[in-house]
Amino acid sequence: MDERRSREGAFRAKVSNLGPQVEDAPVSEAIDRPPGSLRVGYFGSLVGRYVPGQWGSGFVLALASLPEVAEVGLVTPELDSGEDTDPVPYPPKVRWLATYRIGRIGSLLHALRRLRAWRGDLLVFSANTTSFGSRSVASAAGLCLPWLARRLLGLPVVLVYHSSLLTTDVRELGYHSAFDRLRGALAARLERALFRGVPTFVLLRCYRDRLLPRVAPATVRFFANEFLEAIPTITINRLEDGPSPGTSIGRGSGVPAVLLHGYWGPQKNLEGALASLRTLAREGLRFRLTLSGSANPHFPEYRERLDSIAREYADIVTERLPSPSESAIAGLMLDNDLLLLPYNASGGQSGVLEIASCFDLPTIVVDFPEYREKAATKPGVVLAPVTEWTAIVRRTLEVPSTTVRSPALSAHLGLAHAQVRSFLEEALASR
């Protein structure tokens, strides 16, 4: 035991030498402190700073809305190539502590040093196995950071983990090679150590229930979160109080407007959805179809495939939007009558589903446990087994809804903010 403590002490000193010596921050009674005195750090992606970033930006904006929070300190990836400024306007209490380069271990350690020097009351790491880049060494190093920050530097760290190799079969997400399997097995061992060493929150109850028996005696908590991914586009478009009177919602022409939107890759069955729609069009069903979104950057080889699919089904695609801006997403949700989410496999919570539900856009999604859980609180979501997909889409398009949509954006934002506050209370107590 003494030898182990000696080794950990030496490693702690090595990490501390990455920057100026700073005393460890005292543990605060933060949630009971006066309004405007709490400092919360966020380490993870944002819109325009590595994808997918909607959840991170929504979480930060919700945090900043809480009166208890005086400052939100950010450690994020650098701006994506082609971005000059952050697409999301953050309030003054949000400030950057450091940025890091995806896949660069030295850059990650520098960011950790800056986070340590800041001395926040709570540090929230948002991560999954690809949060720090697709390179194995960089990804593993990044996943070690929450453990390192908490166990060796004594920082008040909690982890929000979006999807785990212990809950998801990566082969179903498009990772098929022998190297992918080896990397996945090693990362799964790393995840067990991480969950046992850092208080961890997951975004789905079914993930918590799957993880608990596999990481015992660690406790994995559930973070109830609704609509966070919609907050960035709502904020950019100043829709906090809902669409202005007279705003056109849906096409209103008797011809339903159908939307396929998201980051596309092998985890989604885009071609199958388009083939179903072509069958329905040939049966005489009328609809307008918007195909929106680019290839998932984790599958760069899919870009050519996506372009090929778009060309093949050009006869039924009314509009193609290869890379809609974050500000344009609100318009997509308001202008369409039906969203289709044709997943081959679920890799976690669906950001597109959260955005659509916030805008009360009716959605048909393939029936997986993750989306079954979400559908329980979202009346506009229809679950479709793969074998019944075409029939359910046909039935929906044959009898379009006559209900005028009036998205309750203000109420949805209120729920999101309340849930982030509840998370904050539990996270502070778990430090």
C-alpha cells in the first residue's frame, strides 16, 4: 500500500508540473450557497467544436441560465475547420479556459492544467469513446482525463457518458475490423476503471440498468435530460418564447412535408428509408421530401456513399441540404410535417429526436430500447419495427394530421433548465 501511494504521489507531482502550482480547491456547499456564487467547469464538445456538439452547447446554456451559477468555464476542442466564430451566442458568464486539438495528447494535458488552475466548484466532463478523436492513443488518453483529474489531482469531477462500449455493440454502428474489435475490448476495460473511479451519469435509464451489474460496486446515475440539443438553435433564432404569431408551421398545402435529417453513416439506414418512400411515391402518395445533413465525420469513407445515394434517389428528393447551419435547424423543424429516423442501430440518445420533440414535430423512429424509453415521454414519437416501417409511414402519409402545431418551446426550455439544476444538485453531492 505504501509503495502504491508513493507511485501515485510521484505521478501527481509529474502532472502538477505541467503548469503553475495551485492549491486544490476547497470543497464547497455550492448548491446551498448564495445565488451567483457557483463556478462550474465543462470539458467537452460544443456546436462548431467537434460533432455532435448540440448537447454540450445546450447544457452550457442551461447551466448559465441558473441563478446559482456565477461562471461557466469551458475547455473545448478548437473551432472546426471553416468556422471563424462560435455559431452559438453564449452569455457573459460563460468563458473559455482553454481549447485543445482533437487527437493531440499534449494539448489535452495542457487543457487539464488550465482547468486545475481555475479552481471550480464542479467540473463536468462530457465524453464517450470518440470524444477526443478517433485515434486509439488519443482517445484512450482523453478517457483517462476524468480519472486523472479526480483521483490524482483531487478535483471535483463528475462524468456525463453518452454511450458506452459496455452498452453498445460497436459492430452494429459500423466498426467491423479486427482492429476495431481489439480497440473496443481495451476501451471497455478502461471504461470499467473510469466508472469505478469517477461519479458517472448516463442519459438513458436503460444504459444505467445495463451498466450497474457490470461495473459494481460503482454507482452509475441517470441524468434525466430533455430537449437540451434544441437549445442552441432556439437561442440563435431567439425563439425562447416560441415562434412569433403568424409563423407558418408545416407546409399547410395538403401535401405533407417529410424530413430526413442528421449525420449519416452506417449506423443509419438512409437508403432503406428512401427506398420505402420511393415505393410509396409509386403507389401514388404525394409528399415533399427534404434530405438534410452530411456524412458522420467518424466515417469519412461514407461521404461518397452519401452523395451516391442522394443522386440515386433524386427523383423523390425535393430539396437537398448537405450541411445546414445550426440556425437553419429551427426552420427545418417548423417547415416540415414529419421526421423519419431510420436507424440500423442505436449509439445512444438521438439528438435529432430531442430537437424534433422540442418543436413538436411528429417523428417515426425505428423501435430500439433507447427510443422506446424516450417515446414514453414524447407523445409525437411513433415507434416502428423494421418489418413494419413502410406500412407505418404509408399510414401516416395517407391520413395527415389536421392538428395545427404550436410548439411549447418556453415550457420545454423550462423543463430542460429544471433538469439541469437537478443534475447539478446531485453532481455536487456526489463529489
